[in-house]
Amino acid sequence: MPPPCSDTGPLSPAPGGVRLLVRLSPRARADRLDGVARLADGAVVVKAAVTAPPAEGRANEALLRLLASEWHLPRRDLAIVGGHKNRNKLVHISGDAAALLVRLTGALAALPHS
């Protein structure tokens, strides 16, 4: 698993954008963001679920489409940069880091926290 992005949340600034830690559950009943949670190792992640199976990168692609749709971002601006074959993903979102942090922190605040 990638190291925790920050002590306060799943987002952190990165060159050319921000990084987001995600815990993905494939083969779910619906595509959805389930909230923000702290894992046993202390990492803070966004919990996401997709209906796609993990085979052939389908769940990864479904995750990127879900995030783009939920946060009104172009799909081309999102890429998985860590955890391709793991449930814990590191997603890079391209763009202005400061603007993305403000925008996405607000979106994450609306999700349930556990």
C-alpha cells in the first residue's frame, strides 16, 4: 500500500496536481463513494465501490470514471499511479494543486467519515 498522503485526509499536493488514497471494493451492487475512513495502518482513504470485477483493470477504470463523474472532472485528468493490483489505490488528479485541494476537500467533507 502507498504511504498515507497526510495526517488529515486522503488528499495531498503532488507535482502537477494532487494524490488521493482510495480503498476500492470491486463487484459491489452499485458504483458509489462510501465515505472517508482510517485504515489500521493509520492511512486515511476514500472508500469506493464499483460493480466491475477486478479482472483486466476493469475495476480500476470504473473507479476513475466514478471519481470523474462524482467530482465533475475530465476522466483524462485521473490516473492510478499506485496499487494497480491492490484494493488500496493511489490516484493522481492532474491540474492546479491548490485549486484541486480546495475543491476536493469540500467534496470529501460531504462524505460520511468513520
